[in-house]
Amino acid sequence: MIVRPKIEQYAEEHTSPPSALLAKVAAATASATDRPEMMIGAIEGGLLAMLVAMQRPRRILEIGTFTGYSALSMAEAMPAGCRIVTLEADAFHASLARRHIAASPYADRIEVREGPALDTLSELAGPFDLVFIDADKPSYVRFLGAVLPLLGERGIVAVDNALHFAITADAEDAAAIEAFNAHDASRADLIQVLLTVRAGLMLIRRACS
């Protein structure tokens, strides 16, 4: 978390609270995993839902399902007919996510694909209107390269943990995030804005031609 705890608490108190479904998933994540902090928080979940409500995407792609909280956050705001494809490399996390999704009203609209994301991405066809990346940090540049060809004309890529380098003790992750941010900034074909939400959220779109 980048901002001071007091500010984070104030922001959360003045953000619409998560639904009962999301609160249940959050509680289950805390009890079933040894790293519940990997789950996005209520503020970031609310921001993703707001993006979905504003953009009204037809198809959403997520890289890094974890236990399903972020996918369900987006599902609660998605329009009729929208579908989410979410990719998870860890079998245990994928099983938890499938359980939470199956217990939700969105089971027929969210597909969990298990396996290495880069392998799965090579099998997918676009377009996707919104892509959320929250997975293996050293693979971020490759994830972006793989999803851009799948991105719709007015699509947005949201990348979590873009300020993670400032708070992590993991030198590899820190270097990977800084390399990813430098890569984005060097590309004239992309427009990005870095938000100081939680551990940083980078929003990316194609530059207008």
C-alpha cells in the first residue's frame, strides 16, 4: 500500500462497500490462503467495477485470477452479454476461484482457464475491451506484448502493482516493475496514467492515430 494508512482508511470509508458476495470471498480468501494481501482491496475492486460500468465492455480478459475477487468485482458491474475470461497458473487458486464463481450469479459469464498465462494467451482470439493484469511481475512486459494484439480499438489495459517496486523487498519484482513502467513510458504508441491506488494501478490505451 503506497498511501498512508489513515488516508487509505478514509478512502475506504467513503467508497461504496463491497457486496455481500465480495465480502464473503474476501473472508474466505483470508482463511484459505497464506497471502490474502494478494487479493485486490475494496477500493481497487470498486475502481475496476467503475471502469466496467463506464466502458460497458463486451469481453474482459484478466491475467491472475487468484481467488476470484477481482473477476467478481468486474462481473457485478458488467452489462448483459459481457463475458470474462480469467487466467490462473496456480491450480489451488484456480479451484478456489471456480468455487467462488460457481456460488455467484455470474457462473455462466466467467470462464477460468488454468495454466501458464502466456501459453493460454497464444490460444485466445480478440477483441477484448478491458484487460486486467495482476500476476507474475517479471512477465509484465511479455503480458502486455501478448494482450495488445487482442485489445479492441478503444480497449483499456489496467495493470496492478505498478508502484510495487517502492514497497517490496523482492529485488526481482522491484526491477521487473520498474522495467515495465520504463517500457510503457518509452512507447509513443501508448498512453498511460499511473494511479496511486493501493500498490499502484497503471491504465494504458493506444494513442489516437
